[in-house]
Amino acid sequence: MPAQLHSQARMMHYLAIVTSLVSFFRSLGGILALTLMSSVVNNKVSSAFSQFPTSSGSSSSSLNSLNSIQSLPPAILAQLQNAFADAIRWGYIALIPFVCIAAISAFFLREVKIERSVEEERRKQEEKEKTDAELGHVPVQSDGSRPRRPRVKIYGPLGAIIWVCQAIGDKMGWRK
């Protein structure tokens, strides 16, 4: 029994580490993507501002508020809107290589199973059957087991999608 508690505590320790690493890298990825996009947008917009004519009394310093931008002549306002639209488009285009690298690396991730002890699995199954029987959702056969279709086992990202669909089907009672 103490060895079982030790392995369970070690599993929870690893689960905590993995959860914190996922949160850290999600935040780090968001920060890097935001930095890259803002840099691209700022560079594109500043190069577009340098091309605007300053003879009509509008300079880049007069574009500091919404009122001054809305009071621009329609031709210059359209150029300004096109410059921002183009800059944002290039900001997203700059992220495409990183998205491709992440998608390819995610495809090659392997599945890591978190295993439970036989006693813990039996106790969890009994508790689930008791709860389901109280709610009247699960038909129990004469030998005490429930009929259930076997799960499809496919590893990788496709397996995760199939697993989620099967879990939703199990929860909603569609897979009886």
C-alpha cells in the first residue's frame, strides 16, 4: 500500500510539472507572437506613413487622435486604412512559419499514458457504476458489467480528436 501511495504521489508531481510547463509555454508563445506581430505592423505602418503626402497639412504627428484621423480627406483616409489593413495582413503572414513548425512538431508527439493501479481503477469503476445506477443511466448486465462498444485506438492528434468525440458520446449516452 505505501508503494502505491508513493507512485500516485509521484504521478501527481509529474502532472503538476506538465501542467505548469503547458501554461508557461502557452504564455511564452503568446508573448512572442504578439511581439512579432506588433513589430511587423509597426514597421509596415511607419513605412506607409512616410509615403503619405505632407503638403495637405497632415503629417504623421497630426495622426495622434481619432478626431484628427477622421478629419482627414477621404483619399488620405482610405490610404491610411489600406496601410493598416496591409500591415495587419503581413503581421499574420509573419506567423505562418511558426504555426507550420508547431503543427509538424505536434504531429510527431507520442502518447503518454498515465496508469492507475488495479485497486484504484476498481474503486473508481465501482463508484461510477453506483452513481450511474442511482441516476438510472446505465443498464447493468447479469454479470455486473455494462455493455459498451470498444473504443477506437489511434495515436497522435487524430486519436485525441476521436477520444474527445467518444468521451462526449459516452457522457451524452450516445454510445449505448
